[in-house]
Amino acid sequence: MNNKSLNHYNQDEINLRQIFKSLKERSRFIFGFTGIVTLITIGYVLSLTTPPTKYRVETSFLKSSQSSVTKLNQYTFLNETANMAYTATSVFNKFLTTLNSKVLQKQVFIDGGYEEKLAKEGVPSISITKNKSKAGVELPHILSTESTNPVIVSEFLNEVLTAADNKTVNYFI
């Protein structure tokens, strides 16, 4: 039985001329079908709209130094009505509260002309995160947002930080 199966396999021959002749006869169909599928695929890919690229814009800041709080306390002692010395923590907490104010962010957005520059996006949502300190080293807080226009939004974040800083200093003075 083993010899019969071996003979059966040996009798089958592959005629390469016949295969190439068959491919040549059907070449129009093969190239036409492949071309049509390729054109449909290209058309579909070109019709897709790509979503705008979102960029993450971040800026970092540290807690105020003791020397700047000392200067702030000197200004407050010049004022007769204020008899309170401020700590770095109290000044920084006030700064964070002011920075997180949606009213301040919207005011900077409108006053800075970002309403026209970022018309479709609206006021960027800003988040503040605190890095955990490692081995007693104070790590910066991070102010971040996402946008399709990183240059304008980075200017906006800088202006928000500056406005919050000025407002905090004016509050204590």
C-alpha cells in the first residue's frame, strides 16, 4: 500500500508553462481587480479627516523662598493696619487659590485677546498637580493644559501665572 501512494504522488506533475499561460490569460482581471481595490482604498484614506493634534503644555513653579516672604513681611509691617507676619506656606496657599480661580483665568483669557486667538477651543481647562517631595527636596508644582495651538496656550499659562502672582502679592501688601 505504501508503494501505491508513492506512485500516486510521483505521477502528479506541475506544468509551469500551463500555470504561466493561465496567469497571462487572466492578467487583465488580476491587475484590474488589484487596481480597483487600491484606488478604493486610497480614496477612502484620503476622505478620512484627521483629528487635530493635541499638545500638552506644562509649566512648573516652586513654593516661594523664605527671603521673598521676609521682603513681603517688611512691606506689610510698613502698613500700619497689618500686624501679621506671613509664612511661605500661607503665601503659597493663597497663590494656589488665586491661580486656581476660574474668574482669574477667564479674565486673563479675555483681556489677553486669547478669545480671538483660540476661538474654537474656548478657555483651556487648567490643572495643577503637586509632585511629591523626594528625600526632603521640594519638587515643583505643575500647571498644565492641552490644546491644538501650544504656542498661544503657553503664552496664556504664563500670563495666568503672572496675574496670579501679582494678585497674591497685592493681596498681602
